Amino acid sequence: MVLLSDLKIGEVGIIKNINSDLSSRLNAMGLIPGVEIKLLRKAPIGDPLEFEILHYALSLRKEICKDVEVEISE
């Protein structure tokens, strides 16, 4: 398992766990255990990060991504 913030550009992970007070809000945005998420790009200074999840683009602050555990998809 790795943190969502540790994905490399183009890498796909499967969400396993969310350890945040914002978990219900993140669930509403599609971050649900079992869902695939792909890192599309990083801002020039590294924050925020843009992901593809459930066929839409989602930008998240790196600090929030540190609370999401993913398993790298083969």
C-alpha cells in the first residue's frame, strides 16, 4: 500500500482506505474503496494534484492525498 500523494504521473491505484475527518466528503466526490484513481498531473510546485476518477478530473491538495491509501494497479 502507498499513499495517494505518492503515485507517479500515469500510475493507477485502487483506493483501499481513507483516514481523514473528511472521509464522507471525499466519498461524495467518488473516493470510495475499490475505485480506480489515476494521477494525471501535478501543479508546477507539486500542489494540487489532478486525478481521473469515475471518468472525471478531480484536483486535490497533497495534504488530503496523504490520508488516502491505495494499492498500485497492475
